[in-house]
Amino acid sequence: MRSHLLIPLAAATVATSLIGAAQARAQDNPTGDPIVQKIYDEGMHHSQLERLAQPLMDSIGPRLTGSSANRAANDYLLKTYKSWGIDARNEKYGTWRDWTRGKSTLELVSPRYRVLEATMHAWSATTPAGGVTADVVMIPPASQTRDSAGFARWLQTAKGKLVLISEPQTTCRPNEDIRMWADSATYQHALFQRDSAATEWRSRFTGAGINARGLPAMLARAGVAGVLSNGWSRGWGVDKIQSSRAGDVPSFDVSCEDYSLLARLASNGQGPRVHAIAEAKLAPTESPVFNTIAQITGSEKPNEYVMLSAHLDSWDSGSGGTDNGTGTITMLEAMRILKTVYPHPKRTILVGHWSGEEEGEIGSSAFAADHPEVLKGLQSLFNQDNGTGEIDTVQTNGFIDAAPSLARWMSRMPVDMIRNVTLMLPGVPHDESTDSDAFDCYGAPGFFLTSSDWSYTDYTWHTNRDTYDKINFDNVKRNATLVALFAYEASEDPNFVSRTRIEGGINPRTGQPMRVPRCEVPPRSWESTQRR
Ligand SMILES: [Zn+2]
């Protein structure tokens, strides 16, 4: 249940003596604070977001951790900050695999020709020059393999073949579409068929005692030509496409439609053969990885910090438009607004554009570990990482006594900025894999600004459709202005935010016991993760 913040009476009374356009604006600004008004005007009426976003998402493109595009994005932010007169640096925190995507194609060559819709997974191994042509086979039903010995026998026969390792969908029509058109019995039957197929698929592994996660590597060791999988994301034409787990053989995501086509051909004995090409460049040694850090130094309390946070890295089958291009440009634009209208903050305003988030919040964790002075002086950190929707919730992440500070700051903001924003009380310790965890785990108050979903979960998060066009600039404009207002209020507040945090209790959202994020030692190289 959401608890909406009440707007103080002053909001309605402060400006009744003013006239015209000025009246409309002042009524929106409860305290009449001229800096609040300037932040609002700069963010809402002079937004630079589209100009900032387009080269990042389109020209630099996806920003896979360790890749040259990741470094180009660091340099783009650095150059942009410097052009505004904001101090910025690219801070190296380690090294990572440096992989650049090349051509990848899959063509069905038998029993008929078709170009298949497929994308090589990030960090996939490559095919020999000219590609490979191979039979396509499926993980066999449990009735054929029976146990691990049977599975091992089948494995011998898979050598040199392309193996289908995901569950084929009974239909690539989203459930909502079926529900829209089918009568109730037909809809229920379609769901039953999907569930039964999933259960049958799982039995292919459980019967043989196989760990599905470790399967690609097992197949690679057995000498298959490559693995084909499908990360259908339950919507039209959309797949989640992440990292290869297939070691030194190529790994492809195949669209739901084409994957199920291959599965039907294979399971009906119609001999599908596919020509696969996977080209990529893997640098012979790991390359440095950086966080881009920028700051406007505090004039009164330079050793206390208000921090803005969003990860810059992305998966690479789309262009990281909403994960986390939107968070990136939100924080970039908020810094521009602040430098323009509030160039001498009381506290230091810092922004962290992290790399390595998709590999486990590595960049932000490394920054937190390397900067005890920032943890000690952290007034508040604001992190955003779930897409293009309007920020509708401020998660206090269990910092129970910080909530009054946040409420006070929000009460000073223009009404249309916070009208639809919920302050989550008492707040849930957030341990769900985003960069604020890296600060919360030390007891430093990092808050998570949650956006409304905008089909993020199914359609853009880690998918092939996460592209520039999915950004809604009206929403992001508002978000950047809101973040700038939070930074301003947090910087000005005479009080230092409380660090008292609730431990234990039940998460009202999940019904599970609450877990406080634990600090982990961040890996400083990819190689070191292979020894764990
Ligand atoms: Zn993200």
C-alpha cells in the first residue's frame, strides 16, 4: 500500500498575492525559494536531454563492461562535464575482458533456406573463418536419456552439432494477447499447454541430474559446434540477451519464433541444418575499466557529499537505452542544471557513472571501497536504474530516520514534481542488485528512485529492444529536474541525515524477511572471478 506524502498548507497559500504567469509558477513552489524556481525552469524549460542522449545511445551504442565503447562513453561524459566547467575524472578501478562484437548470422540451410533472427551472446567465442554448417539437435526428452549415464551417452552424439538448450515456447504470442482474443476456456488451455511444456522441459535436466546453468559449458567440453538458446521476454519480438556461458564455443540467442521452428524441425526428425557465423574481437589482455566521477565542490562543507548515481555500462544486444541510458542522462542533466543555477553548493555534489554494474555492481562497490571519506561524509546518495518511467517512489532502503529529511525536502519542491511520488516508509533495505547497495551496505544512506515500469521488466530490461526510441523524454526531463531538486535540498539542509537503519522485519512487498545488503569485496579483474 502506498503512503502518499501530504503537501504542506504553505503550498496553497504562499503566492496568492501574485498575478499572471508568475502566480501560476509561484503557487507551484511552496517556499518561494528562488533556487528551486530556477532549477525547475532550467530542467523543465531548457532541457538538453535529447542532445545528450542521442550520441551516447546511437553513435557510441551499447556499453558492455570492458569494451572500447564503454571507455568511449566514459570519455564522452568527461568531455561533456569539462565543457560545462565541471571537474570530472575517469577513475580506474580494475580491468575486464575487452570484447567487441562483429558479424553474427544464423541461416537455416535445410530443409529450406531462411535467415534466422539471432544474436550472438556477449563474450561469445567465435566460429572458424567462414563459419560452420552443422546439424541442429535438441536436449533429448527424459524418456530417452533416463539418468546421468543416459545423458552422457547422448552427449557423445552431440559432438560437432549445434544444440538447442532452451525450452521452446508453445507460442510466442504473449499471454495478454491470448487473453484479449480467446474465450476463457481457450485461454486457460493455452496457459496449461505452456505450463506443461515447461514442466516437461525441466524433466529433461532433473532426471539426468544436470544443472541447466552449467549445461552450456558441459556441452562445450563435449565438443559441440555451438549452443542456441532463447531468452524470450514474454512480449512480441523481445528477448533478454546477456552473456555467453558456453566457454570456447559460439553461443547465440535465437528469437522465440525461429527457436521454436528449429525445435519443431529437430523433434520431428526433419533434419534442420544451420550455417553459423560468429565474429568478434577479444583483446589478448584485459583492459582498464573506469567509473566517471564528476563533482561540484562544496563551499561550506566540502567534505560532506550529496551523490548522484547511475550505471553507465549496459548489455549489448540493444543500445542500453533504458538500462541504464535513462539513469545516465538523468544524472548528467541534473549536474548541468545544478552547475547552471546552483554553482556553489554548501556540500560537495558528486556524481558516479559506474561501470561493471551488470556484472554485480563492481564499479560502485570499488568506488565505495576506495573512498571511505565519501562514505563517512555521505549526506545522501540518489540512484536510478529502472528505465524511462516517471520516478514514482523514493525507497528509503530501511534508513528509518532519514525519511523525515526526505519528506522535508520533498515538501519544499514544486507540487507538480512530487504530486505522484510516494515516499516508502519505513522503507525496505534494498538488496536487489543495483548500485545504491554498494553504499547502503556500509550504512551510508543510499536511496533508490524507482520509476514506473513502462514495460521495462518485459520489453526493455536486458533486451534486444532497449534502444534510444524507448526513452520518453518528458518523463526523463521531469526525473532530472527532480534529482537536481533532491541534490539541492540535501546540500542545503543544516542537518546531516540519520544513518539509523531498521534490521530484520518483514518486507511488505515480498512478505519475506528483510535482508540488509552485505558489502562484498569487488573483483578487480575478470580473471580473478574465474578463480572464485
Ligand atoms: Zn541497470
